[in-house]
Amino acid sequence: MQDEAFFGLNRYHVALAVVGIVIILARWLPRLISKREPAAAPLMILFGAGVAVWLPDLATLPDPRETPLPWELVSELTVIVALFGSGMRLDELRPWTRWGPTFRMLGIAMPLTILAVALLGVGVEGMTVAGAILLGAVLAPTDPVLAADVQVGPPQEGEEHPVRFTLTTEAALNDGLAFPFVYLGLIIAAEGLNPGGWALDWLWRDVAYRIVVGTAMGWIGGKVLGYVLFRLPRDAALAETGSGVIALAGILLCYGSTELIEGYGFISVAVLGLTLRRVEQDHHFHRRLHDFSESIEHALTAGLLVALGTVLPLLFRDLTWTHVGIAAVMLLVIRPLSGWLALSGTGMGRRDRAIVAVYGVRGIGSIYYLCYAGSHMEFIDEDSLWSLVALVILASTFLHGFSVGWAMERSSEGPAGQGT
């Protein structure tokens, strides 16, 4: 068949080979110039874009603006696995005072970021209010997938410096907490700006109910899964089988059941990881669960980033210099400034405070939210949204990916940092 041929070769097999080459090169090339963990994410996107430009007949992935569902499903699975892993990494949750910076980033920095980005969208780009709110909600959360380099280490390694703890817990929780603002954008797009008809319903259902249910389901799921894994039956517990696949099964069960009763599944799987990690805390099986889920996360992320790269030329057709300016202000001004303000008075050293404020990586979560919105409603600003979000993801992976090792070495946990 003609649509299966590529220079006389099977198109599908050629595509598989090219994806493999791209991922290997992206992981290998940075090691030629640095001994740090390679910043592979931006290279995967760029190499994917290169494939689309040089081999246009090979790159046939659907446009996420026209066919968002496959992108939504893959990015959703990637994010929920990453959120569970973020929760599993934390060895110690106490003292509770260590959560102060996290709550400030969630309760102050994220709303400030959403507001500032929305104002930029309306005032500079000329977006509708609904589109601008959606843009703020899409770009506000720190991505749990691409922020791994600034998070704490795997279970039982004890790498829980305050900077890493704050960024890990922020990434674990703010994806779910951005969802009310996504719904707010959808509601305004459907019903208009008059809040009299929808404000109470939004506050009750999309803010209060769904957050509480997501939290409760994650806690219950963690307790039940921990009991099944470690204590039932006592003489043949699942934890002794060594199979990490139970992690994926637990994630899917918790996420799916939470969504069925209209809670926030993103919150539930993060709380699932946090809660499960408290059961038999020193058991070696926690490391196996984490490593298994992390392997799935890395595989899905690599494929999704290469795929994003292949559609980047399409998405950038609508790119303007205004988009470039908004992206720069978002990454270099809005997020750092809102984070810096939120962390004032926490006692965190200036270097550490600056790192937490700056390193809010944008990535897979943004893809999911935009696909989710696109599959539920037609937005006037959809092309602008995709161009801008794709640019922010690309710029964020470069800015944060190539500087994170240098920054962490200068935090108070590094040899050069003093935390002042």
C-alpha cells in the first residue's frame, strides 16, 4: 500500500527505527560535553522537529488541535504515573513546618501566575477571557514529569533538601489544583462572564468537592493498597513477590475510581503515593514500586516529547513575536517573581528561594490540559494557545534542563552554596 511505503520501506518500521535513534542520541550526546545527568528533553523535541522537517512523509501524527484525544490519553497516563512517583519519593513528611514553602507556592504563587498570564493573554495577545484563563491554568503548574532533576531522590535515599522537597511536593499537588481554573475557562467559554449563574456551582463542585474527594480517595487507596501489599495474607504478602506492576495497577484503580465519582484524579494519585509510602516505610518493596513506575514514566515521556517535536512545525505556523514575548515574560518574570514573593518570610535562604522560584518546569501537564480543554470545547484562541504553550514547553526544557545542574550545585545542598 502506498501509505505504508517510505522509499520502498515499511513506513511504520522506519518510524520505529527513527524514534529509537532520536531517543538514544538525545540521551547520549549531552554526555560528550558534561558529566551531569543529560538534559535530554529539549533534544528529543528538537530532534523530533528535525524528523518532521527533513522527512515530512514519515511524520504523520495527528494534529493535537484537530485530534486531541490520543494526545490527551497518553499525556494523562504519563502525568498520573509521574504524580504517583513524586509522592513515593518522599521519605519523611514531618515536621509539618517543612510544608510551609509548598503551601505558599500552591496558595500564592500559582494563583498569581494564573492571574498574571491571563492578564497578559487578554491585554497583549487579545485573547478572550476564557482563553486567557485557560492559558494561565495550563502554564501555571510545575510539571511532575520534566522536573525530576530538581526533585528528591528515590525512596530510602534521603535526598530531601528543602529546595528539592518543596519542588517535589509542589509538582505532586499543583497539577490537580490547576484543574478548577481549567474548568473556569471552560465555564466562561460556555456561559459567559456573568458569574451569577455559575460561580457558586464552580466553587462548590470544581473547587471544594473535587479537591476533597481526590484527597480522600488517594488516602483510602493508599491505605487499602498498603494493606493488600504488605499485610494480607501475612505469610504470602504481595510485596514479597517483587513484582512492581502492582504500582501501575494501583495507580489506574485509584485514578479511575476517583474520576468516576468526579474527584480530581491527579490529586488522588499523588496522595496515593504519599500515603502508600507511609505503610511499612522501610520495606525494600517501595523502591521497586518507585523504579517500576519511573521506568514507565520515562518511556512514555520520551515518546511524547519526540511526538511533540514532530508536530512542532505545524504548531509554530501561528507563532508570532508577541508569543515569544509572552513566553519570555512568563518564564523569566512571572513565575520567578510570584515564587519569590510567595516564599518571603519562610526563612529559606536567598539562593534556595531563587531556585524554587525559577525552576517551575512546564511540560507534559500543559499538553494534557490543553488537549482536555480542546476535546471538550472549541476555543476561538485555540491556535494561539497551542503555539504559545508549545513555545513555552520548548523554552522551559532548554532553560531549566541545561541550567538545573549548575543551579543545584549552588544551592545550600551543593558544595558552593551557602543558602544565603
